[in-house]
Amino acid sequence: MTFSPPQIIQLDPPLPPWENLPTMYDLPSENPEEKGLPDEFHFLQPLLLYLTFQPINWPSELVYSAADLNLYYDLEHPLWYKRPDWFGVVGVSRLFQGRDLRLSYVTWQEKVNPFVVVELLSPGTEDEDLGIKESEQDKPPTKWEVYERILRIPYYIVFSRYTNELRAFNLVGGHYEPVNLTANLLPIPELGLSLGLWEGSFRGVSKLWLRWFTLEGELIPEPSEEAAIATERVIIAEQEANTAKRKAEILAEKLRQLGINPDEIEESL
């Protein structure tokens, strides 16, 4: 008796996991319950602002900036806070009471409000960040209301990574007025700085970034750029020294050909 092997039905092989799973672009980067939670851009962009925020009118020990830090603003509602993507303060100690890293920024303790605040627009927070959404009754005010009416922060900037649009507002008469930018720069004379857009590479990512400039529009370098500039200066100095040495050698050789000892000339000098 002969037996036939069982017939095996061949199915299409399963797709690799990366082809049938949702990608980074498919999944939300925000929690629907808590809008505006940070993605990678919300880490890198505030870091660049932090590294280049160097007001020339203030000593570094009286300059403070932070990203995604609780900002408490209302003594009557001490648990209410906002978390700006980045904010800068001048006239306050870099360390809390001169010794501790801050766990949050409590305005009634610090007695100095932020001077400039930056919000990075995202689909879930745009209406609140731009003052379109109004606060609800018996609920905390919106960011716009806090920055404009309660803390009265002089400069409020919003930047969208999706459209590369930069918008700035200046507090005038108790209300924010839009500011017309010059060459994508917002001059802030009180700080001796400008805030603007820069196309370049930061931490290996090439894109349009928001960063600090001088009032004249020159880049304020962050530490890695400062190191590169210092290295370039050393290389240039070495090249100039080598060039000068080579010229001196050529001149000395020409003098010898004329029967003149260059060493005797140096001694006579």
C-alpha cells in the first residue's frame, strides 16, 4: 500500500512587522487628554534657545531660562500653572536663592516675571497659544491670558515647525500687539538681542530653527559652534605663522644669494 503525503496549503508569508504596524507618522505625538506633550523637536528647539540666550545687558548669573517647566502665576490659585515650551528671565538669580536648581518657577516667590516666552505650535494647542480659545468658567485661564493679562510678559513668540511661520507679539498698553519682523528677526533692545530664524544644522538635524542673534543680526554661537570657531582660529593662526615663516626663509635665501648674511642683519637690529 502506498501513502500520499498530506497536501500542504501554502499561504502568503506574513508581512514583516514594520510593514503592517503603524508608523511614527500614523501615531499621535500628543496625549488627547493632555495637549502639547513634547516630541523630539520640543526638546531640541528649546535647547538651542537655552544655549544661545545670552543678554548682553545682564551678567550671566542674573539670567535664567527654562523649557517645559511649571510656571506658577496666581497666588489666589496656587496650584494653577502653565508649562511654556521655553521662557527667559533677567534680573533673577540663575539658581533659586543662589544655591538650588529650580523644580518650578513660582512667580510670587521669585518676584520677577519672565521677560520673553516662546510657544511651539502644535495642532492640539494652536488655538490656545494664539489666543483664539477663550477660557472656560471656573477653569484656569488660557496661556495667552496668563502671559498677557496676569504676568504681563513683554514679548510673546509663537513658532510653527509645520509652516515655519514665526509670529511675535509685544505687550502695549496691557495687550499684545503683533510685531512686524525685519528679515525674520525680532529685535529686543532691552536684552541687546534679536530672535529670529536660522537655516542650519543643530545636533545633526538640518532645518529651520529659532535662535538668538545680536541686535546687528549676527549669530550667537552655542558651545559646539564656539569650539568649532576656536579650532578654526587656531588653524588660521598656524597657517599664518607657517606662511610668515616660509616668507622669511625665502627672503633669507635671496639675501644669501646676494652675499648678505641675514643673521648679521638680525643682530644689527
